[in-house]
Amino acid sequence: MGKVYLVGAGPGAADLITVRGARLLATAGIVLHDALVEPEMLEHAPQARKVAVGKRCGQRSTAQQFINRQIVDAARRHAVVVRLKGGDPMLFGRADEEMRALEAAGIDYEVVPGITAALAGAASLQRSLTLRGVARSVALATHSRAADTEAIREQVKADSLVFYMGRDSAPEIAQQLLDAGRPGTTPVALVEACSTPRERTLTLTLAALAAGEAQTWLDPSQPSLLMIGEAFAERAQAAAGMTVQAGTAALQQAA
């Protein structure tokens, strides 16, 4: 039996993986990687067999049970197996299911953390997730399709909200937050393809997001983050190079 390493690839850029993660890629016999892992990241493992096993929201993808079997089978054939997961393995990455499958098979494993997209998004916007006197709490979330759940009410209590995998549901997310008491003037920053050469950012208000004003801007082929809260005001607009007028559909690209 080999050993499996669940490695966080970070937010996208190949040089934002940890030193430990890069070292493991360089020694792996096989790398089973997520769909969102950049091709440049795989250049850290020129000697390894690469197997794409990732899941993409709204697209045909590998079933999780089959991924689990592939990881277990790989450990029976290779001394070092890297399961390369976007961002950090322990955040919205189904790591628990893979760890349970490895434990059931009696296979040794280790988790190597990575930079999650929320942290990289804040760095790109040059805006802190926490801000003295403005934001003392942060919630990392995915969209709940329930109309009025306790989870939504709890999210409103956090000063800064970051929604993963929320592109298609952005207007619905915004409306739920408005219904739960968030002001329509609350700043929103969207970060797309964070830390990659394709990165783009956009700022607007929560009311404008609920009205669907960001949907034509968003690229369905790219991962995106919704970052909501007063901490993303002003400086996020300057970083985006855009201004958005609340309550209108006018998105003006700065020269």
C-alpha cells in the first residue's frame, strides 16, 4: 500500500501552492486532480500520471464514489499518490468522504492544507476580510436553496460573507440576504478566476446583485466568488477599475 496525500492546490496560480505540496507533486507516481486545477500546477509533477477526477458545478463530472475508488486503487499501485484539490482540501472539497474511503481500505493518508479562494480574493481586492471597527467576523458559505433557513439568518450575522460556487445563484443569494435584513447598499465584490491571468473583479451593491446586474458580466466557464460586506467598499472598487451605481444596470468600465 502506498500513501495518499490530499493536497490543497491553492486558489489557482501555480506558485501559490505550499512548498510541501509542490514537493509531494514532484515525488508522486500519480496525481488525481480537480477540474479547476490550472495546467501550470501539474507542471510540478512531470514524472507523474495525471488523472482528471474533478467535479464542476452544473457540468457532467465524475461521481464521488468513483473518485473514492480511483484513489484507493491508485494507492495499491503507487507509493506516493497525490489527490490534488483546489483551494484547501478541508473546505467544500468533499475531503471527509475521501478520507473515510481511505480509512475503510486501511490506507495511510495525510492532508496538506492550501490557500482557500476567500483569502486570495481578499488579497486581489487589496481589502481585508476583517477590518477594525467594521468587520469582526467572517462566514464562508455555499448557497442554500431553502427560502428562509436558520443558516441564512446566521450568515447575516457575520460582517463579511464569502459565497463559493454562487455564480448562477447570485441574484437569489442577494435577495435572501435582503429579505433577512441586509441593507441594499451593502457592498459586493465579485472575483473571477482568482490569482490566474484570467482574473477579473467587479463591485456593485447587494440590491444591484439581486436585480441580476452582474449576471451578464460573469463568465460561466470560470470559478467565481461573491464577497459581501462593508469591508469590501471603496478600495475594492478602485482595485476593480469599475464603478457601479446602486439601483441601475449601468456598469461603467474605467479607462
